[in-house]
Amino acid sequence: MKTPKRLYSILFCSIVSLCVLNNSNAQSRFAGKEELLSTPRKYTAFYTKDAPLVDGKLDDTVWKNVGWTEHFKDIEGNKRPVPTWNTRAKMTWNDQGLYIAAELLEPHIWGTLKNYDDIVFHDNDFEVFIDPDNDTHRYYEYEVNALNTMFDLFMSKPYRNGSGAMIPYNAPGMKWAVDIQGTLNNPSDTDKGWTVEIFIPFWAVSIANSPKVPADGDFWRINFSRVEWDTEIKDDKYVKKKGPDGRNLPEHNWVWSPQGVINMHFPERWAYLHFSKQSSGDHLNSFIIPYSEEQKKYIWHIYYLQKDYLQKHQTYASDLSKLGVKDLSFNINGKQNKLWMEATSRQFMVYISSDEHVYSVNDEGLVQHILNGK
């Protein structure tokens, strides 16, 4: 949920000149925005007939047959140091909902927040972000700390686009549990870590009159984050370390799929969760990211450039040439694509098309798919 201190540290940089639009020079075209336009991680969740018991222990037979994600990285990716403590997650699903398990190594486990919907990221926590329809709007966030305190919320759109969090949202039917491998709030010993289980019913992430159960082959956008605060021991208690200004040192943000910016509320940067009806397989390599996701990088690039332009000029660019874009017909992975934009001083819509498919993103970051140009 947190609105980071460096919200637009990457977005509002100098506008760069762009090269000819084709796949071979895409890297130079995205110069200065590579971290925002890299390909996110992916994971295939395989179907289970036997639901795991949500007790935080991860010792069910179901979980033993489910593969882990990669270890988490810093939210900005490789430009920052590798996280001090490893974190990883795994997922499975049935017709009722999605099961998530996470392992957080931690030599000193602590927590202070005990009430449902407390702002949990003020403690060390584990966070889940879900956008079921991949349009960056109408998404969900879940946070839990080592005390098993849950904070769930709904976002109509990201903070960057003028939204606020709907904290009164409570996920119906959700289950969650924490298991601590050590002792909580005890500085006198060394702990191993803590594990988390969360069951999110499909009903809880559906905008409709009935739950939206994924079909075999469907995919969502999802990401996991771990907030970690630097602490020290004073009077036999864990306290957050402070800087020379007397304020708490900034938290670490360790995530499964790097965002490229210190902000989890860029849903277009989240990983791909692929649903398979098979009972087992290669969790990390079974899913081929659709061609359309490669196309969307180009319209997201224009979106980021338009936000830079607005910051500098207090208006959006009226045409692509003002953003340095000259060639509007180009090749992506062997297919010809066309890029265009409609814009006023306060709004814009960017489009990309190949064959009969058109994808767009507007000034609020809403992604749409238009078939047959309609």
C-alpha cells in the first residue's frame, strides 16, 4: 500500500531521443527506461484436488510437490544489493481459490501490530498484489506480519493515477496463518525464519455477481513483496534504527519480480501467474508470455515518456514527434506493428496494432484490448 518516498525517481528523468522502432534496436529505444520495460518473472500454478491445510506450516503433501519461485530481489532489481535474507514463495489452486505459501528467513523475528487492518508494513511483513484482468486497475493487496495480522485492501487504480485505497474492503472467505521457526520478539536467541500461508477465494477478487474462476491456460498479474526494517536491540526489545536526522532508516523492499522503481503500485511490472489444470510440471518454464505483452512495452514506454513530459512542461505532448518518436511502423518478433496516439493537453491514449488486435493505454494507465479495431 505504501506510497514510496521516491515515487517518481525513475519516471521523471530526462526525455531521451529514440531510435528507429524495430525489435533489433528496442534496447536503445527504451534507453533510460530499461528497468521499467524489462520482462517480469513468471510462474505456473498447477491444479490440486487436495487443498492444503492453512496453518502456516507448509508440511502438507500438497506443498511438498509444488515448486518454489526464484529468491526475491531488491525492488529496483540488480542495481541494488542482493537481499540480506532469502525469501521465496509457491502457489497452487483449485476451483475455490488460490493458495500461496511463502518462506522468509530471518534471524530475529518481531512484530508489534495486532489489529486487523493495521498498517502492517510498519512492521516487517509479507505482501501479495493481484490484478486478475491485467489492466492495472481494480486490483487487490494483502499484507501479513509475523503476528499473523492481516491488512487487505482494494485499489480502483494506482496511487499515481489519483486513487486511494479502499481499506474497508475485507476479502470474503480468505484464510491465512503464520508459523514461526524460532521465538517472536525475543532478542536473546537466533531464529530461523517464518512461513506464511494464504488462501484467497476467487470470489474475493471478482468484480461480478459470481466468482471468476480461471480457465486452464489463463493468466493473472501478481507480485510478492517483503518489507524489512533495520533494527537494533535496546532494553531487550527490537527497535528500528534511526538516521542522523532522528527518523527511521528507510525500509528494504525485497520482491519476487523487480519493479524497476521503488513503488509496488505499478501493476504492469508484476509477474505472470499462469493457471494450469495439470497436476504437475515445470513451474518456471511452462508458460510462454503472450506476444501482446511484448507489444504493450511500446505503449507503456510512451506512457512513461508522457508523464516525464507533463512533469517538465505541465502539459502532455500533442503528438509522438514531440517525444522523439519518428517511425510509427516497425517490426516486433517478425510481425509488423503500428503505433499512434490521440492527445490533448490533459489526456492521451496510445495505441499499438498488429493484424486485427489493438492494445491501448491511457493517461490513467488503463490497458484495453480492442478486437477488429472496434
